[in-house]
Amino acid sequence: MNAILNTSAAPDIETLMQGMGRTARAAATVMAAAPTAAKNAALDALARRIREHGEALQAANAKDIAA
């Protein structure tokens, strides 16, 4: 995921967004076919990471908004 968000690797925002869109579509296809337990585990893991890194996420968001 970090490579997708590395804007220095993308020649422009359109290329970056197209890559993110392709990745999201591929992930959606995999998640649609996954069992409920796997989806719940993924959501739990995501929620845990958000809680663990909440302060850093808020700081980065504030920096983006200020720019």
C-alpha cells in the first residue's frame, strides 16, 4: 500500500489515482469472495491499526488539510 501512495514514484496524480483504483477493484473482488469470518478479521485488524496509530493519522490529516 505504501508504494501506491508514494507520489514520487508516479509521474502525475492521474497515474497515481488510476493505480489506486486498480488496486481497490482487485481488493474488492477478493473481499467479495471471502468468507464472512475473513472479512470480520480484516475489519478487526484495520480497526486495531487505526486505534494504534490514531494520533499519527490525525497529525498527518491535519498537515494535509493545512497544505
